[in-house]
Amino acid sequence: MRANLRHERLLDLLETSGPVDVATLARVLDVSDATIRRDLSALERTGQLRRLHGGAAPALEREAPFERVATQNPLEKRAIAEHAATLVPDGAVVLLDIGTTTSLVARLLRGRSVTVITSSLAVYDELRDDPVVDLMLLGGLVRTNYHSMVGFLTEQAIAQVQADILFLGTSGVRQDGSVYDTTAVEVPVKKAMLQVADRVVLLADHTKLPGGGYARVCGPDQYDVLVTDREVDEESARVLGGAGVELHVAGPLAAGGTTSDAPVAVQEVP
């Protein structure tokens, strides 16, 4: 296997599995431990991973590109987005965070008499030619990897608006209800959005409950609704219920059906 292909597979393994030891990487990639150590040193120099004692971990700022994330759990995300769209009344001002699920929400808002404010270029692409939706794209620095706008200009622009409802994305939700992200530069934008929304709806498929992320965005006291595709564990339900968070379960998908066939239920909190 050529070095560039091996490096790509190695980074994919770290991305999906988290920290991995040298012996495991060598076995999976079918090369020697010495080769893996040389690979890790080369990738560390370019900032693509972090060396650990006996292995490596993903770089803190490394994330999968938007296009790859969009292919993960598509039916679950569609069910969540379909339910989220039903929470938007006509005439509402909707603030859409970045993410693959929020871009699906945007698609479902086409033709609706609403105002959409976003830092997501993917959302912009979904709505830019819609003659009915009033669309506001927040300025800032473009992150091409994830089709988003970030930075102080984005945060300042958010401070000038007020939204009826915010749909917030996340990398993971801890058992205590705290929302985390894997990309530090996105966190100030998310926090700014939380300050200007009357109602906050967190969108998270089951792979994010619990999920990863190292940068804290907020606690459960700062969002009103969690829309997911499966029931959460009892402890998480208890914590979220204690914080006043409504749990909306979009699914599960009916066998052989489509997402539009999926029932939506509000989970009872113990």
C-alpha cells in the first residue's frame, strides 16, 4: 500500500475509533510497527494527528468533511429533520446552525413563509433560489471543509438579530445533558446563537447520545427540546427531564418503510 493511501486509512481509523495503539494500527494496515511509527511522526509534523504514548489520537481540529458526514445515518437524520420542520410555525424567524441535519431541515422549509438566518453555506445552497423564504446569510470567515462561516464577524452579526427558534447541531451530548463540539472555532458561534433565540431545539441522532467532542457548548438548561431518533437511556432522560428539556423521538423507522412513515413520539421522562 502506498504511503499516501496508508496515511488516509490511518487517519480514518483514528477519526472513527478515537485513540489507537501502534500494534492495532500495524495489524489493521498490515505493516510493521516501525512503519506505523514513521507514519505517525510524519502526520504529527503536519498537524493531522496527536501522538500518544504507544499510539495516536485524532488532531483536535480534524473533522470529517461535510460530504462524508452527510452519508452517515441518513434515514435517522431525515426523520429528525422532518419532525424538526413541524416545530416551525408560519412566519417564524428560524436560526439554523451548521450541520448535515440542519441542512435537511432547511430543505423541508422550502416554500414556507419563514425567515431563515444561518452561518451554514449548505443551508444557503438549499434555500438560495426559494422565492418564498427570506434568507439571511451571516458573514465571516469561510470554513470550506464544513461549509460554514465562523469568526468575530459571524458572532457580531448574530448579536444583531433575534430568532423565534434555533435548531442547534452537536458532535455529542454527555449523560449529564451537556452539549459538546469537536471543532473549537465553531463553539463561539453556537454560544452566540443560544443568546438570541427564544426557543432552542437540539438535533442529535442516537450516535451522539452519548457522543464525543471536547469543547463544551452549553448545559441542558440552555436548550428546550432534544429531537433524536431513539429513546435515550434512563439516566439521561432523568437529567434532561430535571432540566425541563422535552424529549422528542422521531422514529424508529417502520420496517420496510420510509422516513415519512416513521411515527413521532415524545418520550416520557421518569
